[in-house]
Amino acid sequence: MRRQRFTKIVATLGPASSTPERLRELFEAGADVFRLNFSHGMPEDHRQRVAQLRALEKQYNHPIAILMDLQGPKLRLGVIGKQPMELKKGQKLRFDMDPKPATAKRVPLLHPEIFEAAKPGGLLLIDDGKVRLRIIAHDKDTIDAEVEVAGQISDRKGVNLPNLVLPMSPMTPKDHKDLAFGLSLGVDWVALSFVQHAHDIAELKKLVSGRAAVMAKLEKPAAIDHLDEIIEQSDGIMVARGDLGVEMPPEAVPPLQKRILAACRVAGKPAIVATQMLDSMVHSPTPTRAEASDVATAVYDGTDAVMLSAESASGDYPIEAVTIMDRIIRAAEGDPLYRRLMDASRHEPEATTADAISAAARQCAHTLSAAAIVTYTNTGSTTLRAARERPDVRILCLTPNPNTARRMTLTWGVHPVHAEDAHNFADMVQRAVRVARQEEIAKEGERLVITAGVPFGTPGATNILRIAYV
């Protein structure tokens, strides 16, 4: 299952993609990572999908990563009534904690943390920003607001408060229960929704205790104020443009996407660009040209992965969506401009032996026109350093840890293989050559650039660079 591209594809599973046959088709079409959205579906649905994916992994003898996405706290209106309420521009409205159905002058909003964080002049966005109100006054039990953008509101519509830091944990009781269940299934990545601070990620990492890698979903403006700290705490980042686009002006999202991806590249952490990438393909067999350009832009920005949401979970054309995304990625990566952008955005390596070796491996592979860079790793850190260099060849990741192999499927340019660690120098070269040929990464007469650490099996001890002939 050697992919003909560097950038990876994440496919969300749902009603349109839940049979063993459909999962196999998605994988063969190009899906590298499968996302389980815990905002939807029953536990038994997720259990069944994990079992099917692990069976697929054995069938193809290739690691598959499973990403569980926690729902997080959803802020919603209370009961409005049998009919939607029509709000007009300039209308005054009060929000309160009374659970009774709404009247013409008041609406239930049963979230005390909103009243605690509210400030005069702040915004209340309802139904993904379709309705907008400006806060005029508030106290601990009420918020008075004026309608700025008119529209209808109805039962349980979502509420966003841009630029307000809410005094709440991103982990709800449901998330705690879902997390324990997901970890028991053996998921590889856990994504946390509505991250605001680095300590939100630290809280999750304590609960996960190394059983999975932790990903921060950046979908609130407050998180951008703590971007570097959140990236440092996380194992990966998701640019969740849906909620981010609701709480920020649309024109602010593209440059922010570039800023986040650049920061992840510096830190050597994998990043996913998500939400509405091929949205029209939920009901159409082909994307719009603007959507194709959006996917390509994320690739040119150097993202590790691009994600399909409703397109693969509930859409009419899940296989076609993955197939076309694969074609768009390969076309962008085949453009000479792509390689120039990757080279131009490369940062100076840190003054460490591991970084020096990784930078040298990239240069050697380019100078010698090597077939691949081979990394021996236990935790994945050696492979992440190699990927940060964005070499112009594949990275063959050899690891004795099956969990590491699965997690690495998300990382740019990495072809992971679960293999026994090297025992000595000769074994290191022979094993790398043998696996590279088996995986069709290299052919006879080509060269490999190999990095490893001595003593073998010691995490984080990358200190060897070796050139090998196949």
C-alpha cells in the first residue's frame, strides 16, 4: 500500500462508510487515517468499525491509524417552542437560566459559564453565525442583547461566543466516558475539541497516560493567543476551520491556517487541515474548482494531512471523494512550485545531534538521488524530525512498536512498517534494504539513507547516518 504522495488523507466514518467492503474501498482509494466522530453514533458502532479496521490492517499488512474525535462542550439554546422564533434587526432580547420555553422577550440559555464570561459589547452567534446579537448588559443570571443580524432561532441551536474565554473544561462527562471507551478499543489518536489553553491538552494527556497520541483541535480564537504553548503540549494539531470560521471573520481564516501550519512545521508536529474541503461532494460526484483549489492550497502550505468529514461519513460519494482528493494532492505535489515552497519554508535545525543527522539525511538523499530515507525509531521522534525536513523522497519508518507505526501514518511522507529493531550495524543495513525492497520503496541499484541511534533501541538517540546500496 505504498502511496504515490507525501500528504495524507483522513476519512471520517459514518453511515455511508461503515461496511467492511466500504472501508476496504476507502483504504484502497487512499485513506490513511480513519476518524471516529464521537459526536455521532453509538458505542457499538465505533467498536464494530475499529474491529473492521484492525481486520483490514492484517489483510494488507499495513498500519492504519484510528483517530477518535471527542465531542467537547456544546453550547446550545434551550427550548424555543413548536415554531421557530423570528428575530428582527434592532430587537432586544433577554437570555436567562430559566428552562421554560422562550417567549417573545426571553430565551433560555442553560449555561452558567456563558453568563460568567459575558461582557458588554461581546457577540452571541447562533446557528453557526446565521443570527448575531450584541451584548448590551448582563449579570450572573441574565444577558440582554440586541439583534444585529436577523434570522430565525429554534430549539437547541448552537451558540458561539467569539473572543471570550469560557471558564469550563473542554472535557464533559460524556467525553470522559467516551475517552475510556475509545482507549479500551485501542484508538491511536485522541482529538480534543474547543481547546482554549495548553492546560486543556495537559489535562487530557494525564487521562490518556501515553495510550494514544493527543491532538488539539484549534477552533476557538482564544486558542490562537496560546498557539505555541498548545502546539508544544500536543502531539498533533487539527485546523478545524468550521467553528473557527464562525467565531472569526472569513478573511482571517486563510492566513491563520498558514500560520498554524508553519508553527507546526517548526515544532515538528503533524497537522491536519479539516472542514468543508470537498463539501459539495456530499451530494455531487465532483467537487467545485474552488474546493479543489482549497485542498491544493493546504498541500502547498505543507500540511501533513487533509480531512474529509461529511463527504465520507454521510455523503453520496465517499469513495469518489477520497479518490479525487488523492488526485488533487498528487497534482499539487507534482508541481515544481511545491518543491520550491517546501525548500524555502525549511527552518534551521536545532543544535542537537538528532537534528543535525536528520538535516544531513535530507541533504544526502537529495544529492545522491536516493530512493528513500530509512528511520529506525521506537517512539517516532526520529521519524518526525526527518519529516520536518520535508525531503524530496519517502521516509521509510521502521519501528518495533506497532502503536508508533500506526501513529506515524498521519505524518507527511512517512511509510511506516512494524519491524524488529536492528541488533547491530550490519543488521541495520540489511534489514533496511530488505524491507525497502519488500515495500517497493527501492529497487536494485538504488541507494538508501539510513538514520538510527546507538545503542540500538534507545529512544531519542539518533546519532548515526549510513548510506546503503540496494
